[in-house]
Amino acid sequence: MTDRRTFFANERVAHVGLRGQVDTLRLAEVAARRVLVPVVDVCAAPRGTRDSQLLMGAGFDVLETLNGWCFGRVVADGNVGYVAEVSLGEAVAPSHWVTARSSHIYTESSLKSADKAAVSFGSLLSVVAELEGYVELSGGGFVPVPHVSPLSERPLDAAKTALTFLGVPYLWGGDSVFGIDCSGLVQACLRAVGTMCPRDSDQQEAFFTTDVAPKDLRRGDLVFWRGHVAMMLNEREMIHANAHHMAVAIEPFEVARSRIGAREFGEITSMKRP
């Protein structure tokens, strides 16, 4: 059985890599695009439910454009879906990323100038020049230097990165500091330290193969339930985006384990080390 989240075809077109598997569909190559807006939904269907989101600068390989919607594949994790055509543009390679919790793109290199957009931690930027206190972006606009770093500069501690999201509102399918869900938080924190992984919690649980015993849990380990995931801050506390608090919150592991088991997702299914 194919997983619609990763099977690169819809009812009209399929990627050429599926030749021989989908003989009734038109085969096509992709056109590389990147996200031009601060955040955009990746939907299960045109105008459909949100599966996830992409941040500014994220890569999206477009297989088909129809009626204002692009069907394609997320470069970072391989999931497929529909993105609004107006949110995509030329695939200019990024050089920097936003390392502050959030920042603004200003119209001029001045804090008193009008802001064009707010951007989230993890957004990718193409910088063409560095001025006094600001970087200039290829698409126009300026971002404060303290809020960005070159792509080569990455933090080492995914759990510390998770604290950047503390208090962020819970949003099903969210992937930014404006709203995030449990697996989106895990993916964002691991991506920040250079560890790529799938988007959804069941995909993540299957992807990571190093099992951890409860007595060996340590900072950065992942705890999975059926439909939920959390990251350990230490052997006693975990951080997760959750609907109980409707936010990213820190909880004692045993307290959360008891509540989740009784009221939400049942018993823990696995504990993994990324």
C-alpha cells in the first residue's frame, strides 16, 4: 500500500521516477521552486486540510500547476502535497537562516523603517550584502545581523533549540513560531542541528532505529505515542507541542506519561535516540 504523504503522484500526473508503477498517468519532471512568503500551508488537496507548513526559503519541487495550486514534493523531507502557486518563486539558493525566535524583514536598513514581513526561526534567506547591522536579501528587504547566521553555522543541542519554541501556540500541521505541532517541533529542532528527518510522528518513529530503555533516557531523546512525540530535556522532564496546554510546554515526564496514557494517546510505543 502506498502512503499518499510520500507517493509522488496525483490523479493526473506522476514523477518520472514512478515509470512502470503508474502507467495510466502522465509522467513529468519537477521544476525547482522556493517559498517566497513567511509561511505557507502544504495541503492534502487544493484548498484542503493542512498537512504541514513550509517557511520562507524552503525548497518545493513542483510536478504540476493547476488552477492556482502547485502539486509537488517538499525537498527537506519528501512529503508531497499542494501549495498555493502565489507563494512560490524562483529557486534562489539560500545562504543564511533565521536563528532568532522570529525577526522582521525591513524595507530599509533601519529599525525605524516599515517592516515587510515577520519571519520564523528556521527560515532560509538569500543574502547579497551585509551592511551596518543588517543583511540585504536578494528579493529585497533587510534583516538585523544578530537574527541570522550562515547556513554552515548550526547549534549542537536540539533540546536547547526546542526551548526557543516554549509557549508557541499549538497548531495542527504547524511548523513555525506562529504555531507548531508535536512532530513539527521535533523536525524543526533536529533540522536546526543538521539532522534531517520525516515530518510526521509515525514517520519519525519508523525513521529513528536506536531504541532507548526508560532508565537510559537522556537529553534529546524522543518519546513516541500513537500520534504524538515529545523530546526529553533531561531524564525527568520533556518538552512537547500539545493540545492539553495548546502550546509548547515543559512537563515532568511521569506526569505527562500518566495523563497522555489515560486521556489521550494511550501507552508509549517507543523511545528513540536520534
